[in-house]
Amino acid sequence: MTVASAAVAVPSTTPRRWPGLALALAGSIAFSGKAVIVKLAYRHGVDPVTLIMYRMLFALPLFGLLAWWAGRGKPGLTRREMLALVGLGFSGYYLASLLDFMGLALVSASLERLVLYLNPTIVLGLSALFLGKKVSARQMLALAVSYAGVALVFGQELKLEGDGVAAGTALVFGSAVSYAVYLVLSGEWVQRLGAMRLAGWAGCVACVFCIAHFLVVNPLASAQVTEPVLWLSVLNATACTVAPVWMVMMAIERIGPGLASQAGMIGPMSTIAMGVVFLDEPFTPPLVAGTALVLAGVWLLARAPAPTRS
């Protein structure tokens, strides 16, 4: 998963950019390591529901600390805000994470990251469908370029890995759609609560959902996992979940969402590099070309004029 590109105001007296850029780059690389850690954990025979339960179990106190820290000195949550947080946590962190973990059992870390990186294109589509925003010709070109890149990598992986790739890709795409719904709906609440407070509370909600899901569908005996799975889950919860949320939000406050989003383009490349090094995933010309197309499409979309209402 990625963090909402929240509309956070940048102070007029902007400090030097390099600390903000460093935070954005580090956050994006940390997020991209999640897929690699999940794939490594699957080698120890753990199922997706148990794995995500442990990730969220270890992340819960950290999300709670983030919510408390960001909410100091601010009014308590209203009933409407609490209901909104439940919905946003369900869509943006619980359902998106669950579908992503299930998809990663079937596809490579590289393909997963490229599909998730289509998120801005899905946000654009949802805005056009439900908010009446127009889609320009330049934005359509950006969409075509991005999806051509994913199709190229998908076709290669389908030949190498077989039919399960289609189901895995569909699950990861569903994760991206779920997170895009979170992004579209979170704008009002980011303004009211602040980006970090929202992320903290939505993360807490998702942790509760993931733990409850495990208790409903899995026997307690399945919680007995190997020590490497526990340590990988701790690493996933800290370095690849809560820490990058904090880093990217701090980066947005310093350099704005646009520049932070551009720095995030390192994510797919870092996932590919880690996949090659730690998972022995193939580094092939179609993967390079597909990644270049996806990055080019997202770059074009970022530079296109903002959509207007029909």
C-alpha cells in the first residue's frame, strides 16, 4: 500500500528541500519493501490472513501512538468523524491490505508494485465516474501508457508462472481500487483532522478489522508460526508500514504533495531491485520496459492539468 496524497499546505517560508526529499525517498523505498517481506514470509508456509494479522498486531500500538501524538491539544472526535474513520480504515488499510497480501501469494513483487502504482489513474477514473470530473486527452494518453506497461509485465509473468497470475493481478488491482476509494473520500477528513491523525486512526481501525478477521476465519492454532515469520512481521509493521506513513506525511508538510509524489516514483524501481536480490525474481527486458511505461504514464498524469467538473 501507499499514503494518501493529502492536500497539506506548505509554509510560505519553505526550508531547504533536501530533508523533505530524503524523507519522501526513504518512505517510498520503505513502502516498496513490504512486498518483498511478504514474499519471504510465504516461504515459511504462513497464509495471508495470519500474516496480515501479525503485521497489524505489531502495528496497532504504533498507529495508536501516531493518532495520539497528532491529536494532542485538538478537540475529541465527533460521532460523524468516528464513523468516517471506520469507513476509511476499512477501505484504505484493511481491505486494500488484505487483497494485496492475497494477491502477493500469486504474483511477483515487481508486478504487484507496478499494479499498485496505477493508483493515480484509478483515482482519476473514480473522480470521473462519481464526481463528474472531465478526463482530458492528455490524461487518457497517460492512462494508455501506464496500462500498456502493466500489460507488458503481466503478459511476461503469465507465460512464466501460469494461470494463477491472472487471479493474483486481479486481487492486487482490487487492492489498488480499494485504496483509491480511500483517497477520493479522505479529502474532507484530511482537512478536518490532519493527515497524520487521520492515518493513525484509520490504521488503528484497520488493525482491529484484520485481527478480528483472523479470529473469525482461522483456528487459533494457525497463530503458531515460525520465528522468521514473527520477525518479518515486526519488520513489516515498523519499517514498511508505520515508519513510511510518518516519513511521507512529514515530507508532504515540507515539500508539498506534488514533489513528494514525484519522489515516490523510486518505489517500483526499488521493489524490482529488492525482488532480484532477495527473491531471485527475473530481471528481464519486458520488466524494464513495462516499468518505464508505468512511470512515464504516471509522470504524464501528474503533469496534466487538474480535471474539471463536467
